[in-house]
Amino acid sequence: MKSEPYISVVSPVYRAANIVDKLVAEISKEVAKITDNFEIILVEDCGPDDSWDKIKANCLNNPKVKGVKLSRNFGQQYALNAGLDESKGQWVITMDCDLQDRPSEIHKLYAKAQEGYDIVLASRTNRQDDFLKKFFSRTFNRIMSYLTDTEQDPSVANFVLYNRKAVDAMQTMRDYNRYYPMMLQWVGFNRTKVNIEHAEREDGRSSYSFKKRLNLAIETILSFSDKPLRLTVKLGVFISFLSIFFGVRQLFIYFYNGVEVAGWTSLILTLCFFSGLIISILGMIGLYIGRIFETVKDRPSYIIAERVNDL
């Protein structure tokens, strides 16, 4: 009877045909220093190139490599979800496929975990990304920290080592919209960070466009925080007190200085302002209702089209 792997390495693959071979070779070399009992799970997120052919070739040459192809492009977080569901290791490592997360740093995460930690996060020093990407990452994490009352570190991404019990806990969260940096905060457990070197991208450019990052930010905020709704309540209370203040002011003017003739401009501006405010608040409520609608349909987070080496 085949024993369960001790370490599982999960990597979503999208438009990375030129580096799949090197990715597998480097992961295999580094994890073999820890144990011979490991598996590499490559989840192909239905990209436009021949990444899946490369994955299948590696699976045929190496029984430790498991290939999973999704039925369509679901997105990185859902590909991670599929990989974690497929993993069987006592320790599970997630990492991007672009080799900016260096497999040679895996031993640092594992060594730190042996000190008694269930989750070890890789903190990227000297991050090798362009200015705009780093700027939007910092901005997004600051907004997320404020809206969710949690600490979001822009130096941490998907390069993480988990104990099996932490993976199992996260996989019980069947949220339709998934964002693992937030989910691991929610499940708790004993976690820490280690500094790693961040490498230059091996091939091509990131497939994460500004539009995709913006959509991910909106989905994540709506899925993990109700603070925007609470802020609208505070805004409504503030406007109520402001209206009382101006009401008292108008009464004072009426009794001491006579009736003040109001202008059309101020009236129209006030109507436009509050109309826009009401529409914005209704739109925000509508977005949350939309998330509820997606959740109650209870659709799967991903669909697997094909597996290779699924032993």
C-alpha cells in the first residue's frame, strides 16, 4: 500500500510553458533534500499556451508530479483551491509558477515550521516587481487591513508552508470567493514569517492586469468584510447631525436676521449630492446581495477537466 506523501508542493500554472520543466526540476531538487516522499501538484488554469502539454510530459517522466487541468480559467485563487484539495501531504507548500518564489527557499520555511509553527509565510525582501505593482499591492493591503481589522503584509503572497491541519481547516471554508491570505488569518493557528529573497521573473510578464487586480480587490473586500456597510451607517448618522446643525442655524437666521432667500444653485447641488450618495449606498448593498446570490447557488469553486498521475 502506497504511503501518503510527507510534503505536497502546489503551484497554479498559467501561461508558463517555457518554465514548467525548470519549475519541476528545481522543486524536486530542493524538496528531495528534506524527504524523498513528496508530490508536486501543478494546476493548469486553462491558459492560452501549451502549459498542459508540458505538465503531462513531466508527469510521464516523474511519478511524483501530478497534473490537474481546470475546465476553464477560474483564476489563481481557485487553482490554489483545487491544488490544496488534491494535496495529501503532512506539510503543504503553495507557490507561484513564475520562479520568483525560489524553490531553494523551501528549506527555510520547513526549518521554521519545525520550531512548532503550523503556518510559515514567506516575506519577500527586495521585491523584484515594478513600481506600480508594488504601489497597488501596498495600497490594497492597507485598505484590506483597515476594512477587515487584520494585519495584511504586502511582502507576503502565495509562498506559504502549511501544516495539514491548517489546510484541512481552510478547506472547510467553502466560501465561493476565495482569497487565501485572508483565509489563513481567519483560521488562526500558530503562524510566523521568514525572510526570503525574491527573484526576477523567469519568462514573460505577469498575467495579472490592473483590471484583474481591481476585480480581485473588490471581490475580496466584499467577501471578507462588512465594514463598508457599517461605514455607510456612520455616514448617515453624520449627515443627520449635520442637517440638525444647519436646521438650528437657519432658525437662528430666521429669528434674528429675517428670512434668508435660498438660491437655486445650492438647492440643486444638495439634491445631486444626496441623490448620488443614496445611489452609491444602494449600489454597495446590491453588491453584497450579489455575493449572497452567488453563495446560495452553491456552485463548485472550480471544475477539473483532466488529471494525470492521480494515484
